[in-house]
Amino acid sequence: MSDSEVVTNASRISSPDTERLLQEAHRKKVEEHIPLITVLFIIAFVGIIGNILTIIFYGYRVKMTSTIALIRLLAILDLIVCFLCFTTIADLFVNILFTDEILCKVMYFFDHWFVVSSVFTLWIISIDRYRRMCKPLGKQLTVKSATVAVIITSVFSMVFSSHDFITYSPVKVNISTSDKVNPYITGHYCTNTDSPDLHLVVIVFHVLDALTITACFVTFVFTYGNIWRELRNHNRRTVHLHKSSSALSRQSTSDFNSKTLQSDEDVENDRGTTVPLTKNQAVHFSLGSNINTEILNVSAVAISTASSESKFATECVENVRRVSKSSKTSRSERRLTIMMFAVTVGFAICFTPYFIVTVGIRQTSATTEDELHTGIEFALRSPFWNSVINPIIFCVFNTQYRRYMKDVFTKCQINKSTVNSSQG
């Protein structure tokens, strides 16, 4: 049956029957969307709590750096996105009864604005991590410059998302019914406009969206790819330096033991005479007879300053100590980088279904009713997941944050128990 025939059949239905069939189709769609609505409500609730705790922890419980400032700003954006989940839930409840054009445009504008702002913040974080790990001596982002960068990208996202006021509006959709005489009814839902005059405009902005996200993906691959290579080379250099230092330390210890044994022999030869031991001989004798292997190693490093060969060994040991000291600082940077890489992977996973549906299935579907399928609706709202899983990733990769969340929930449980006890 062609669309014109469907519209003709729908127009033949009397007004009371139209309203009855429309309400019936609407109720059926709500029932189909109940699992998705439930999931969205749960993730919105979890995301709000998680992002509030993230803002508090990274805003007041840790030392402020550019990356920490960016994580806090990302959490603020994600918190807003989680609140916007409730507008999406309302949209799923209204579904085919959506006729308010202004509300349709505003809703998608805010969704688009803050989701894209969140993506750009991840983009800035990847650049900041690249500069910290691969260009540590170069110019770095400060807390102020990182904040300004997020504000600039957010303003750009707002301007870029303003095209939703043109490309989104309530469109007609033919919904199948249980009535055998009139199997279709006409409803409305909020999506890309179906106006022929704006068809090219919609395509152009879809392409721009795809290019923007693709550019971010390319940046992620470049930055985190170079970070991985730098970490791998750093680990190789550290292992090589430790091996060289160990070999030199063993050689220095062996030389010292040889000198000690020789001194012991001299003392033994002179034992039959009445000549007293010198101070240095007494020291060598005491060391040779009482010192254990661990003390020999430490003493070898200390005494080795007397010769040029042992000076070189000492310098190598000092280099290892400096590397170890700097490693304690860089270890936290590496953990932070790995955590943000995991957040970026989560972003890629969450956005993939959306682009598959937007670029693929949505363009090739036979009817507009296919877009109202629960699976398609789930994929179109998958970017919301990115704002929910970020606090979970922080909890997995950050021991201090995990301990903080545990303390918060423990205190809440204790307070709840206290209140219940007092009421009882």
C-alpha cells in the first residue's frame, strides 16, 4: 500500500474513530517502550548521583591540575545531559502524539548542544594528556587555559547545534492499528523534518555531524597512539637502565671484595709481629669479617667514590634513583591517562549505534514508522550512556575515588540506620 493510499484511508475515518484508534496506537507504543523508558530512568538517576560525586571529588578532594579541571567540567556537562534524559523519557511517553513544534526544536537543540560539548571536552583532554606524556618540556595547558578551552568549544557547540531549530519538527507518521477496515492511523512525532525543501539541508548537517565526530576520533587515535608508544619506549629505557646499573653495582661490589680480601691477607701476614694495625686496616678487617651481602652492596656504592670507575657506577645509581623518584610522579599521570583512554573508548562504544542508525538504517528504512521501533529508539539515544558510564569508569580506575564513593554510601547507610532507629 502506497503512502497516498494510507493517507486516503486515514482521512476516511470519522473523528471519534480517529481519536480512538490514535489513542490505541499511542498506548501500544508506550507499552513497547516501557523497557527503554525504565532503563533510561535508571541510568539518568545513576548518572546524576555519579556525576555529582565526581564534581565534588575532583573539585575539592584532589590537587587541581589541568586534567582534573577538565574532568570536573566534563562531569558538569555529563550531569546536564543526565537531566536531559528526562526530556527524552517524556518524548517516549508522548511518541506519536507529539505536535508541539517549538518544544521539539528546543528539546533536540539542548540534547545536541551538551552532548557535542561533552565530546569536545574529551577531545581537549586527549590533547592535554598527549602534551603531558609526550611533550613534558613543552607548553602545557593550565587550569585557566583548560577552562577557557571548554568554554570556547561549548559556545561553538551551541552555535553548531542551532541548526536543530531548522532541521527538527513534528512530522506525520502512519501507524498500523488493529482495525481491519482502517489498518493505519496518522500520528506525529519529533524527528528530522520531512520537508522536501529542507531535505538537502538535513543531509548536509548530518554530514557535518559525522565529520566532526570523525575528526575527534582521528585526534583520539593520534594522541593516545603516541602516548602508548611513548610509554612503551619509556618502559624499555627503564628496564635497560636498571640492568646496566645492576651490572655495574655487581662489578663494583666484586672489586671491593677483592680489595678487602687482599687487606685481610696483609693483616694475617703481619699478625705474628708486634706492629699494631692501622686505622684503615682495622676497618678493612672488620668489614671483611662481619659484613653481610646486603651491606656490602650499599658500602660498595658509598666507597666507590674513591675511584673513577666507581664514580661512574655511583652516577648510574643516582640516575636510577632519580628515575624512580620521577616514576612515582609519572605513575599517577600514567594511571590518569589510562583512565581517560578508557573514557574515550566508552565514548566510541556509546556513539557507534547512534551513527549506524542515523547514517544507515534511518536512511534506508521503508517507512517512518520503523524509526519508532524500540531498538531504533534505543540506538538513537545511546549517546546518553556516555554521560552515565564516565563516573563508573572513574570508580574502576581510581582507587581514591572508589574509596571516596564507598565512604559516602557507608555514611548514608549509617545515617539512614540512625534515623530508622530514632523513629522506632
